[in-house]
Amino acid sequence: MVHGRSHSREFKLDVVQQAASGEKRPAQICREHGIAANLLVRWRKEYAARGEAAFGAAADSGSASQERRIAELERLCGQLALENAALKRGLTLCRSRSSTR
């Protein structure tokens, strides 16, 4: 297995579409193309989340695309911070109730 090589957009789309078709098992696809199973999993997740834009066309590599991605990641971080705070509050409440019994 070669590490650090880059694959073309077309190659990634082809591999993901082969996996999606169900004609071959993921392990077989990985063997045939010489890629790691976790790489196929990552490509499939990216494709599921963003479709063909996941692997970016040449025009998609601009700063506007990066700014959208940063904004989405910032939104996700904020959401996770809120969920984390709510879970901490719930845990504190549970602990305080169980210690009063």
C-alpha cells in the first residue's frame, strides 16, 4: 500500500460509485485499487455529505469554498459546545440528586 499519494477526483468518484452499487464488497474494491479500507470509508462519508462536490473540481478550490467550509465547521463547533454544556449540566444535576439520597 502506497501512502501519501493523491488520487484524482474521477478515481475517487469511480471507487465510491463502485462501492455504492453493491456489486463488489468494499474489501474487494480496496484490493483491486490498492487503497486502505479506512480511505474508502472516508471517501464514502465525504460523498454522502457533499455529493460530487466532496472531491472538489478545479473551480471549487477557491477561497469562497474554503470560507463556506470554515463557516460550516464553526457552526458545528458551536453546536457541539452547546450540546457539551447541556450534557455537563445534566450530569451535575444527576450527581447532586444522587448525593442527596
